Amino acid sequence: MKDLLRLRTSLTEEIEKVLNDQIKMEAEASAMYLAMSAWCDRNGFDFSAGYFKKQSDEEREHMLRLFKYVSDMGGRAISPSITNTQIEYDTFRGVFEQALQQEIAVTQSFNRIADRCQKSKDYVTFSFIQWFLKEQIEEEYVARRALELFDVIGEEGTGLYEIDKRVPKITYEDTYED
Ligand SMILES: [Fe+2]
Ligand SMILES: [Fe+2]
């Protein structure tokens, strides 16, 4: 029966599994950013609270993009359950360190998926994930720039207030447009 069902799709179980794992990773990122938004809000960092809320929405969009692909391909997309989301952070800077770390982990994860696609000659999925690989350039850039504000502006005096104000203004200029 299992083999028969597989006749419905060119998506292998292996690739379906890595895509479902990625769906979960995006959902975890969405939950993490929402918790960061709440932390910023509680600690008086209004602008960053808005920034992380927006990031959270974007991660959910990423999750849904992957979810749709697995479904469209006749696979079984899984709605992940997310637990153990970190809700407390020691410092404002610590929030941004964690955010950058998460984005780097996502980039590495997509690199591994690309690798698996090539090894199993799944060029359909390989082509589909190109959007994510490109998106990660911007995701890492913005997270890195936000963290750099702590060194550029400094945390003394009204530094944290200035940093908070500037975070949502970080823009990424995509000069790779074709
Ligand atoms: Fe993402
Ligand atoms: Fe992201």
C-alpha cells in the first residue's frame, strides 16, 4: 500500500521528511520571534517589539510556502507542534545574538536540503528551494546589521533607546535582481 501511494508523487519519503523538518524549523523561528517581540514589549523596547512581530509573521509565511509545496506535490505536509519556546532573555543584545544564530542555522539547514536534493536528483525540489536560499541572504544581513548596532552606537546612556529606534529601519538592498 505504501509503495502504491508513492506512485502518486515523485517526492521521495526522504525529501518529504527533510521538508517537514524544515516546516517545523520555520514554525519554531516564528514562535521564537513572537516570544522575542513579547520580551521587547515587556522591557520597553517598542520598536524592536514591532520588528520581531513582523519577523514572526514572515517565518510563518515561510512555513506555509513549504507546507503548500509538500501538499501540491502530493506529499503529506505536517502541521508541527512547537514546545519549549524560550521566553526570557538576559539582555536586549542577547535577543539579537539569538536571532542571528537562528538565521545562520536556517541557512545551513537549507544548504543541507540542497545537498540532499542533488544527491537524490530531485531537481524539482532543488529548484523550489532556490527562493529560500536567496531569502537567507537578506535574513542573515538584517539580523547581523541589527546586532552590529550594539557596537556602532554603544549601550551607554541612551544607546539602547537609539538602537531600539533604528532596528526597524534596517533595509536590505537587493542588487542581485535579474
Ligand atoms: Fe525563514
Ligand atoms: Fe528568517
